[in-house]
Amino acid sequence: MRPASPAIDVGVVIDQGSWTLYQKALTVLAAIAVLFDGFDIQILGFAIPSIIREWHVTRGDLAPVLAIGLCGMALGSPFAGYCGDRFGRRTTLIGCVALFGAATVATAFSRGLIELAVLRFITGMGAGGALPNAGALAAEFAPMRRRPAAVTFTIVCVPLGGMIGGLAAAWILPALGWHALYVLGGTAPLVLAAILLWALPESPRYLARHPHRWNELSRLLNRMGHAVTAGSAFEDASERRAERESVAGAILGAGCLRDTLGLWLAFFACLNAVYLVFGWLPAMLTAQGLDVAASSAGLAAYNFGGVLGVLIWAFAVAAVGSRLPMLLGALGGAASALALLSIQVRPGAGAALLIAGLGLHGLFVNAVQTNIYALGAHVYPTQVRASGVAAAAAVGRLGAVLSSITGAAIIQAGSATYLKVLAFSMVCTLLGLAAVRKHIPRRI
């Protein structure tokens, strides 16, 4: 029998406690999963110029492959979000990492567009599901005052993974080909899945909702530095209201509707801009006369700028809250895309200046995109956090699908059209973020 003593509020224990080294290590594990996620979701963008030459296909032929991969992400995100809320974030995250790792390795042996599309869809399912669960775990391992930093540190690994992928692609593609890039990109997450199975615990807030796992929660809290006796009872009082609501009622109810719609618009527009770069930037640069290595460097610069932007914006959000930095970031993303219109690519300085400008654009756009995940984790309570963020991300994937379908035509229309679409998407992102009322407050 459980003791009759008052239940321990796990939310209060975590939020009022320190962010211990163990909790930070758990955040790092979630972040590494997102790192490989970022590598694998961008890997086709790196490989497109090489596939076009080897298979004698056109950019238009590959547009449906990009689209179906993003459809997989759009479906995988809410499905894995539901599984994370229902069966646990840990189990779902490990399954997603193993899935996209295995599918990426298999893609190295694909022999045509149909096989490539099917495997890209499976990769998208796993990659789309990993992000919301990794973000939810990072949020729930950290105290409230450290939550934005934890989620931001986790999601920044999407552009970091892309940056590493760009550097790897610039070396591997000319020397070993795109098949070797896929083998490397898939083997690493399979190894990580085994490590996570051994080292990653379940979310303490999730465990608090399941009495049969309270002993497991006691051990976890002790490892986090909280003195909790075995056999203790637990609750998460701040989430009681959410437990009485359906997922749809919680995220679309009167209290959250405006924030949800604002998040959905911001996710849709920002991911449209991000995946127009992830999927089509190397192809756009090669169409302008740059070689494969320089085109991969352009995407690496975009992601490198994104990493810097996320780090800068993490401090800004902590200092003044999320509203002003995110609005300025969206505005900067639009302005930097328009500024690139003035750069003429030519041998030497022109190409270098364009790549530097792409880095600046990536700084703004990725800073905003990463913080949208942190904002979603702040808007939604624990009971529906993974589902709420996953639903917003799924809407965002529709924007990404739109970019994959239209990308070839946009490139055909010219680089000016490409850059104007990026700017327009960031203006729409600005409008969505302005509509959200429950922004992250400044750190107290």
C-alpha cells in the first residue's frame, strides 16, 4: 500500500531545484539525437546534385521525393507526439532514432527514384517524430527557469547537424560519393539508439502520471539530487487541468486557440523557408555555376550561421523574454534574404560574399525556428506538450512540403524569385509570432 502522506509535487521539486550535471547530461543525450536528425533530414539536399548526374534525372524528378519525405515528417511528428504522451517520450524517441537511422543506411543502396522516395518517407517518419519527443524530454528534465535554454540547446542541433553534414558532404561527395554519405549518416544514429536504450530515463513528469512507475521516479529524482524515499506518492498539480481535457481541447480550447494558430502560422512559414534552403539551396547554387563542394559549403554556412544565431538568441530570450528577439529575428530573416538580391555570383569574391550572406540569413532564420520549438514547449502543459508541439510541427511540415513541391519551379524562375520567396515566408512568420500571447517571460 502507498503511504497516506501528502503526494510529492514533482513539478515543484524539479522547478525549484537546481539544474544538476546529471540533468544536463540527459539534455545532451536528447540533443545528440536531434543532431543526427538534423544531419539526416538535410542529407538529400547535399546529395541531389550528385544523384542528378549519376541517375540522369532532373531537379523536377526529385521534387516528389523531397515532398514525400516531408510528408513522412508531417505524419510522423503528430503520431510520435501522441505515442510520446501515451507510451513515454523515451521509448518513442529511441524508436524514432533507430527508424531514421536504419532507413538512411538503406537509402545508400537504393537503385531508383521509387526506392529513394519510399525510404525517404520512412526516414521522414522517424526524423519528424524524434524532434517533439527530444524537445519534450529536454523541457521536462529542466527546471522552469532553465527550460528555454534546455529546449533551445536541443533544437539548435538541427542546424548544427546540418553544418556537420555540409562539412562532411564537401569532403565525402567528391571523394567517395553520395552512397558513402548515407551510410555514415545512418550508422551513427543506430549506435546512438543503443546508447539511449541504456542511458536515457523517462521524463519525471510523465512518470508522475503513472503510479506503477513511482518507484522508478523516486530513483530518478534521487539521481537528480532530490532526497525522495522509495514508496513515495507523486502528483503534478500544475497539470491537473490538462489531464481532464482531450489533446484537441487543450490545444484548441479558448485559452490556447490564439497561441496555437499563431504557432501554426509561424511553424508553417518558417519551415517553408528552412526547407526551401535544406532541400534546394545546393541545387540553386549549382544552377548558378558553383561546383558541388562550394554548394555544400553554402548550406554548411547557412547552418553555421544558424548555430550562432540560436546561441545569441538563447541569451536574448533569457534576458528579455521571447517576443522581441523572435520578432526581430523574423524581420532580420526577411531583410537578409532581400539583401542577397544585390550580390552577383562570379568567380572569386562574388561566390564568397553570397556564402557569407547565406550564413547571415541562416543566423536569423534558424534562431527563430529553434525558439519556436521552445515557445511551443512553454505554451503547452506537460500532458499535451509533445502532442501540442508535434501538431504545430506537423503544420510546419506542410510548409516544408510546399517548398519541396515548388522548389524546382522556383529555381527555374531564377535566384531572385528564390530569395523573394524566402523573404515572404519570414514576413508571414513574423505575423504568426506577433499573434502569440503566451511568450516566454524573461528569466527572473
